[in-house]
Amino acid sequence: MAGSALYETFARAPLSFERGEGVWLTTDAGERYLDLAGGIAVNSLGHAHPHLVAALTEQAGKLWHVSNLYEIPEQRRLGERLVAATFADKAFFTNSGAEALECAIKTARRYQYVSGHPERFRVVTFEGAFHGRTLATIAAGGQQKYLEGFGPKVEGFDQVPFNDIDAAEKAITPETAAILVEPIQGEGGIRDFPLASLRRLRELCDARGLLLIFDEVQCGVGRTGRLFAYELTGVEPDIMATAKGIGGGFPLGVCLATDEAAKGMTSGVHGTTFGGNPLAMAVGNAVLDVILADGFLDEVKRKALLMKQGLAAVADEFPDVIEGIRGAGLMLGIKCKMPNGKVNEALRGEKVLAVPAGENVLRLLPPLIISDEDIRLGLERIRTGVAKLSASMKNGGG
């Protein structure tokens, strides 16, 4: 049998889905799975959401691409809506989270350059972070497993231990431009960055003339029950990258910044061919229509509490399998006692999809439109899968 024509860079589960509706995915064999993975926090409004389908279909019949050589009215509109809803004054649209992070890093470096500090280009980052797969963003993330085999690490990133603010302060040199942090680490294992620590980072940046960059690629766009996670902290960044949920499944990212932070990003210094194209902008605006509607985020918070309490009950019942539950909103993590891959497989056996993460955590990132009934069903199936693992361990199969 001939090998796949694709790069073998993914360890894919033996599943292929033909269609989706809401929080449900149907395989080509007709089996239905409850999607608590959400395409890794991407399908913020679930599958085939009527408003998103209508927006994309209408735009597809009119105009797909013109490039940023011309005005794109829907891009201007989406930018204005994001600015109105956040700390930011300016937006730059990209196709992915990694590109949004690249823009954020360039914005910070350029800010220092035009402020008379061209020597300031380094960025302090935290262990366990994941900022993307480009050469610069794997250097920012600093994880050896992603850096190995790609030559010298891109210069300009200084890693410190997670939540070690004293180490972050010591890492600041006359060459430091910014501090980059995820308010909640996703790939790192659903780890909340403590509020007091974020406040100290803000104070450090203000005192040293540095910019504070938040990576909300995974935790943004309603995932925590607020439009962005920084709103939970009382700490505003100077620059923020987000993606995933903002496109609801369509490739879309954005770098947001204050006027001051973006002052160096003038004509010609940065660009994108596809970023901000009419198709992406139609979908992005449609996503905001739903998420910014009255009461939507309050419902996310209510449903998140229902789900977290239910998971905590399962953890209490099976402490041999689950160590604890962590996370905020509908960005939840099951800290596992046994390998998270084994727990993930057990859940998949009950037709529930989840996502492994660092620290032996299994992530639950369901569409924000999940119903109470689907939450109850999901919890029931999770309990069944975990109960089977627990019984297997007691019978010597663990």
C-alpha cells in the first residue's frame, strides 16, 4: 500500500468526519460524536451555525479576494467593532494565531525602534507557553520538542519559569522590548496566570518602558465567559494576539494594539496577502454578531459553572483517575492521574472528543453554544469512560 501524500507530522485519530451540526460531528460511517474539543477552541459557535453559513455563503457569491491594496469595508467594520469592545485602538488581521503573534512581536520591536531604543528587541516569555509553529514563535514558546532539528533558535527570547515574576524581572536587560504571556496557558495544561502576577508584569512594563503582550489565541473570544480573558484580570495589555474562535472555523487571526504601541507600524513595514480578506471578514463579523449579543456571554458563564461542577463530581468519585479540574469558562482541563492519552482514548470510546495538553491534562473546549442537555450528556459519557478506567485499574488492567 502506498504511503500518504501528506507530511506525516500529525498523529491523527482513526476518525473522519463528514458533517457537523452544533456540538455534534458525524463520521463517514454515520457515527455521532459529542465534540468537546471544538477544533482546539476554534469552533466557537459549533458546526454549521446558520448565521455563519449565511454570512459566508452570501459573501462567497460576491467577492472572495482583492488584497490589501484596496479598501475592504468589512475589514474596517470588524476592526472598529473589536476596538470598541477592547482596550485596543488598532487592529491588523492575519490568517492564524502564529501570524497574529508574529505581528505582535514585530509591533513591540518596532515600537522600541521608533521610540529611540533600537537596541530593545528581546522578549521575556514563560515556560509551558505555546505561541505558534513559525521559527520565531517556537523560539518564543521555548519548548525543546518544537525547537529540535530546526537549527539555531531565533534570537531574542528569554524564558523564565511559569509564574516566576522575580525571574522575569531579573531577565529584563537594556535589550528587552516586551513581556509576552498567555493569561491562561492552553497547550501548557490550562494553567491560569495568577492575577497578582499579571498585575506585577503590568507594573514592571510601565516602570521599565516595556510593552505587555497577551496571547489570547486560545483563551479569547468568549471562551472564559468574557470577550477576552484579560477582562477577568483588571490588567490591560499594550498588544494582544487572538485567533481560533474569532473565525468560528474560518482561518482568521488579529493583532490588537493601543495607538501608542502601534505607532511604529506605518505604511510598508508589515503586510499580508490573504489577511483580512472579504470571506474571513464576513465570518468574523458574523461571529461577533452572536458573541456580543445581549446575554450570550452570561450564558457561557452559567453553562461553564454547570460543566465544571459536574466534572468536579466525577473527579471526586474517581480520584484514582482524575486529580482535579482546572480552568475558566468553557476552557476546562482534567488533570489526570494516569496518562492523559489513555483517558482521551476512553472518552473517545464513549464518543466524546477532547484534546490532550501539557502537565498530563485533557482539555475540554466545547462550542460556546453547547446546551445544558448536551453538557449533561457529555458529563454522563465522561463519567462512564472514567468509571471503566477505574474498574480496569482495580482489576489489574491499569
